[in-house]
Amino acid sequence: MTRTRWIFVAIVTVTLLIVAASLIWRASSGSGDDLGLTVERPDTVTVRVITALPVEPWVSRAAQEFNASNPTVDEVPIQVEIIAMDGLAALGRWDRNDFGALPPDVLPEELTEAERQALEDFPTAWIPDSRYLVELANASYKERLGRDVFLTDGQYRARPIAVSLFTWGIYESRAKVLEQALDEISWRTIHDAAVAKGGWPELGGDPSWGYFKLVVPNPSKNVGGLAAMIAAAGEYYGRTDIRVEDITDPAFQQWLGELMGAVTDFSSASAYTAEDFALFGYSVGDGGLLLESDLLQNMQGILTRWEDPLVLYYPEYVTWFDFPFTVWVGPETSALEKNAALEFQRFLLSQAQQEAALVYGLRPANPNVAVDANPESLFVQWQDRGVEPVVPRTTAMRSPDRDVLLALLRWFELNVAR
């Protein structure tokens, strides 16, 4: 063997010894690049998903099917646990750090056994109502921790799993009168009906109907109430971006106050406004702007109880929920848990589960699935009630920032809540 070859063999041998020593040291010290909580390989990995109320029935059913299929990640069995929670309530808990995210100067490997146990119930993922809630929560944590906890790119990015628009649902008997008296259904039409001093008789309706009663979700209990007010502001100003100075404008406040004054009783309304609509009928309201999926799920109950079907109308300024599946990327959960969450995300986006979402009145996030892909689709069942497979409106409201939301909530608390 030549001298050059001996030198080459020696270099390779030394390199292999260095690599082997490094691997042995890393294994014994437990150090590594994974930002997830370092734990022993578990018997089962549990994925805890905080889930917005409008999609919870579908997601819970999907979780049951997913768990029954014996899924695994890196050969470890997965179990998904669904925690139903309104988007505003969840955002409040993130903001207060109720779930117990670690301080920025604490490393996972430094935790005591008791501290590790405290993180066992930490959420692996969050499906809020809308992407802007994710952005608000992430901004809060970035200020506190100096890093992102929810991502907008990469494999752990927030991905919508379904879509639902906000649409007008109005009893057919009332809708006919409004269209004849005030033209097309819009926020301005509804405002004119709300301030009609003579009530329904002034509009050409039955005197026994009394005054026009509006239905919108309670903004203190349901993020849909804020979405409704954002949509109203969009039509009032004729643009898609709403600022704090728009909310505090006295003329707008008076207009919005007159609208909200047509709601019968916010204090007794539950978070499930469309369900109240179906249960209590005309005493709750004559029509309102509600989440399309909630309306579709309650259409049959409304027709059965009140024999006066709802008609759906899509507003010019559209607001919607996109229900993003958002994985927590902090060290509070292990890499195994994060990857298991992605497995469930992929399951929800599969064609079979997207078609199943149609039964709950949810529009698919998978572009390959049409709203009539399932014969039991609520979009098919109620197509004669104004349901539009593709909404032609292109004026989409921009996501409000935290200051706008807080201004709306404060105005509501001071002027409307009772």
C-alpha cells in the first residue's frame, strides 16, 4: 500500500472515530436539535386538539374514525382527543397563558418530573374559527417569548380544514315583504327595517309580527358576533378594511346601535344562535346574519317546528371562517406529538372526510371536493332555499387586527350588552 493510501485510510478512520464518539456523547447526554419536549418513547401518543364549536361535531366524528383505524407515527399508536372551545374563549386562554407555556429561559431537559407531568395536558394543536385568531395568539406569545409558536409556512403551518361563510337567513314570509318594500337583502335593508317606527305594518307585513327582530350571535359568547359587526362595517363604509377610527366614528356607532337595538335579548341568547333560532322561532328573530353551516344544520328543525322555511341570501361584503388546523411548535410538546397531529390533519383533509364535512354544512377546504360530492350534502338538500354552490361575491373582508376587535367588543359592552 502506497504512502498516500495509508494517509487516506488514517484520515477516514479518525473521522469515523470522531463521529462515533459524538453520537455516543449525544445519546448519553440527551442533547439534540429537536425543540420538542424530550421524553421516553411512549406506549401511545395523545394529540389534544382545541376545536372551534362550529366544526366540533364533524371533527369529533372524524377523530373517532381516525382512532378506530389504529393510526401510528414512527410505529407508536396515536389517539386524538378533541376539546370543544369557542374561538374567543380559546384566544383568551392563550393570551393569559392558561395552558402553561414554558418561560423563554427554561429548557425542556431542565424540567422536574412534576413539571413534565403538568405539561401532559398541553394542547398539541388548535382549530380556531378563523386564521386571524391564530395571528392574534401568536403575536401575544411572540411578545412574551420572543419567538413564534404558530407558523405560517413549513410543514407545521396553519392549514384550513373547512370553510363557512356568514349569510343572511330570513324566514320566507318576512323575506318576501322586505324585498318588496326595501329591495335586495343587505345591511342597509335590515337597518331600514330595524328603525321602521311603525314596525312590520309600515313595511307591508302582518301587524301581528310586531317590530323587525334581528338575529346575530352574542359577540361576548361567540366570535361570530364580531364577524357580523365587521361585515356590517364593511357595507357601511364600502370597503374591506376596517380600522379603529371607523369603529369610534359617532355616525357609524349610531347606525350600528340602531341595528343591534333590533336584537331581542343578547343576555339570554346562547352561543348557538342558529340553534336558538330553530328552537324558539319568531320570538328570537325574523332573520339575521349567521354562519352558513349553523343555518344549514338547523334548516330542517326550523321548517319542522315553524312551517316557514328560511331563505338564504349572501351579502356583498363576505366574512367567513376558515378553521385552520394549527400545530403548536413550542417545546411543550414532543416532535412525536407534533407529527402525530399532522397525521390527523391529513386525515381531515382527505377526500372521504371532506365529503363527510358536507353533511355538516361545511364547505370543503380540499379543492378537489365539490359541495355536491356527497348525496347527503346539506348544500344539495337545501339548494332550493338559496344555497349557492359557488358564491359569486368577490368583496371579501380583511381580517381585523386586535385593536379593532377590542374596540368592537368595548363598544358592544358599553352600548348594547344587557
